[in-house]
Amino acid sequence: MKRLLVVSPHYHTFVKGQVEAVSKYFDEVNVLVHHNYLSEIAPYVPLSYFRHVDKFSKKNLVDKRNIPNNVRVHVVSTLYFTPDGKNLKLGDKLAKKFERFVRDNKIDFDLIHAHFTWPSGYAAVKLGKEFEVPTVITAHGYDVYDLPFRGNAWFERIKSVLNSAAHVITVSRSNFEIITSQLCIPGKNVSIIPNGFDSDLFNPSDKARARKKLALPQDKKIILNVGNLVPVKGHEHLIKAMVNVLKARKDVLLVIIGDGPLRDRLDDLGRKLGLDEYIKFGGSKPHHEIPLWMNAADVFVLPSLRESFGLVVLEALAVGTPVVATINGGSEEVVTSEDYGLLCPPADPECLAEKILIALEKDWDMEKIRKYAEQFTWERIAKKIITIYKKVLGGYR
């Protein structure tokens, strides 16, 4: 295989990890990332919502740290006023924009891999037809369990994208069931390949040293959460759970890393419940800093109402930190044993508090946790993806 074109809404975290892992099998990889000019005004608007929009600005869309020499990332800018998940015209707009960019820059490719069905997947299959190359789509999360069910137009659009792909990859069994049962895509055209983690980045380090670097207390039990502050992530239930945790013990601190439109509301909830000194909002952090926070924690908690996979759970396990998570469609496919973590129903603060307290008392085998996570290194995941690429290319030509 010589040349790969990747179409994605960003180049960081799991997209960056996967692309750089598979790049070892290609002579050249080009990545097209779409960008909305409007995201650049976010720092100048004094509203909490725009702290969330800022993550789509150019400086936050792409992480070029340690990028391989054969990978080139291109940010393709355009202007639109309706957000991606509400904009039925965006796919066609991006397809035209990308086609022009590819021709103007003389980018050659033998295979396209798109991340998310919309708008990247839609634009990618259009490019595939135009340039007569096969397209693989990874359907990740909301683009599977939410977006297709926002109305008939969305359902038909997403189903058409998946039917047009040479092969569909998705990251969890729950996504596979939706794609094959509700969107009626033949199972033989769909593979389950989970996301992975960067084993050079996520590895164990000394807890006390990590806390010192982060100015976190050495004498507290640190409960960590990392995620966007949006309703589906379930932070409200985690904050409410802290009330019951504190009834049992006071030596705890909940650290929430991330930002989003719910920041002010969650802050207010914490104050209303009298939790000011027991909750620390750390704000958004670059991905390469997250391992330090993971290593500083005694337990990682993911209270999401819905996840396609829940990569942060895997990243916590990779450093040996046990997990408390909800049964949300993805986490239960990672936390498969109480040797690695504990599960409870979503939107259940009482159960969440109970499992957090158990996790804080339990004597965990951190080495066993880390060993379990090794099956999800990007190196191993990349080999599975390359198998799909070879199958697709072999059947296409």
C-alpha cells in the first residue's frame, strides 16, 4: 500500500493515534480536517458556551507533536452558521471543498479512510466515487446512536453513507447492533475494531510525583473524571454522588478535567450541594497532559449516559488506575471484570457513590490492570485495520 487519504473532523487523540500507527504501512498519508472560520471568534465572546466552541479553532483541531515524516495534515477552512450535527447541507459543501483542495494540491491516494459518518464520511464517499478509490468509514459514537435518529432525512443520509462505503468499522458491539439491525447494513460489511491508546504516552508513573507536579494534595483520595462538560457525559450524577461519598469519608477530592457549555451549571450545582472544597474543575487540558492526571488519581470515574467506546476508560487502565463506569454502551465492553473496575447503571448517583467507595477501599492489582490494557495499544489495533485495508483493496481492483 502506498498512499492513504484520511478525512476527519480533527487530528488529535484517537484519530491522531490511529493515523500515526497505520502510517508505518504507507509511503504517504494525507489528512483533511475541516474547519469553520466562525470558531476563531470564540476567545473574544464572553459567554461560557464559546469556551466549548474554541476547541474547534485551528490551534485546537490539530496536534502535530511527534508527527511522522510521511503524514501531512491539511486544515481546510470554510464558513457555515449551522453546527455540524444540524447541518444537512454540510456534507456536500465539504465534498466540493475537499475535491478542489485535492486537485489544487495534486494529492494522490489509493484508499480513503473517514472518521465519523457525518460530515466526514459523507464527503469521503463522494470523493471516493469522484476519484474511483474505495472508502472505509469508522462510525464512532453519536454518529451511530444519535444522529441517524434525528429525523427521516438524517436516517436516510447516514444509511446511504454506510451503504456507499467499501467497508465500515465501528468501535463497539453496541454500535455494531445499531448499524446492522436498525440501519440495516449487512454484517459482513461491518467490523468491530476498538480505539486504542498510545503506549508511549499512557504508562505508569509515581503517584506522589504526579500530584506534586499538578499541585494536588498528597493526603486525599483523588477521584478523577476527564470529559467534555456536556449532558451525555453525566457529570451532574457524579457531583450528586459525591454527597453520599462524603457521608462515608471526607478525605476525598473530585477532579474534573474538561470544559464545555455545562461548566457554569455544574459549578453552581457543586456550590448548592456544599461541595466547594471537595470538587476541583481543572478546565480543558491537552491530551499529552492527561496521563499525568490519570497517574495522580486513585480511581477514574466515567458517569456517561451513553458512550460508543469510552477511550478515557482505556487510558486510565493503561496507567494502572482502576475505573468506576456506567453501563453506557461502551464502557462495559472494556471493563469486563471487577479486577479492572466496577460498573453501575447510568443516571444513578447512589450506585455511583457506592462503587466509588468500594473502589477507594479495594486493594487493586495495578500491574494486572496495565497488562489487560496492553491488548488495546495502537500498534495492535493498527494491524487489524491494515487487514481491512488489504481486504478492501483486494476486492476493489
